[in-house]
Amino acid sequence: MVERALTGWGRVQAISDAVHRHVRLNYRRSSQTKSALKTYAMKAVWACAKISPIWQLPSAAANIPARYYTGYLREIEVPPPHSAMDFAGWFEVYLGGGGHVFDPHNNNARIERILIARGRDTADVSLTTSFGPSTLQSFQVWIA
């Protein structure tokens, strides 16, 4: 998936590029129990959070420290057509003495990210955890 000769920033970007090229959001092929390996093989995930294990495996193998973040991405300077602000997941890696954001789903810089939670992986920062049937009736976010 990633050339061994790459180091630092180049290695992290190569991992992000590979995940971005290989895995696409597809809500019709969703599964809460799909493993990272099966997700990679099917080339489809249902949410940014499901990209997490696919991104983290090669990063951990390359000894790259990373944290998973979840929050909202603003549409500032995003050319149309774009969707309304959406809940998203991204990573921060420690390189060269500081943290740098990588987002394998969008795979481009964004002007504003509104942080909701951070953790080691998606299990640390889930928006909600429910057991059994549940239906979200309403959910709204306002930003001043």
C-alpha cells in the first residue's frame, strides 16, 4: 500500500492517498460489523469513522503516532457543489515536533474544522452508542 522508502510526511500522505483512492463512502453497503480488511476488500464504507482502522493499521506499522478526531467540517472556500456542513472524522499525526492534520476521506486542506472529540480511535469518540433499535428523531447544530 505504501512504498517503504517514504518517510515522515511523505509516508503519511501516501497512506492517506491510498485510502482515499481505494475506499469510498457508500451508505448502501454499510455494516456495523464489517472489519477493516473486509471494508478494504469491498472498497466501501458508510462513514468517515469506518476509514479509521484502514488508515491506522499501516500508520501504526510505520510507527507513526496519531490521534483520531471527530467534529464538523465547514464549507468555507469549498467549490460547489458541496454538501452542507457534516459530521466528519480525521487524524492528527505527530511529525517534526508538531501535530499535522490528515483526512483520508476528503484528502485536501480545509479552512475550518470544529472539534467535538479526540481519542486513540473511533471507539474513543463515538457520537452515540446504542444497543438495539433506535431512531434519531432530530439533530441540529448551530455555529455562531
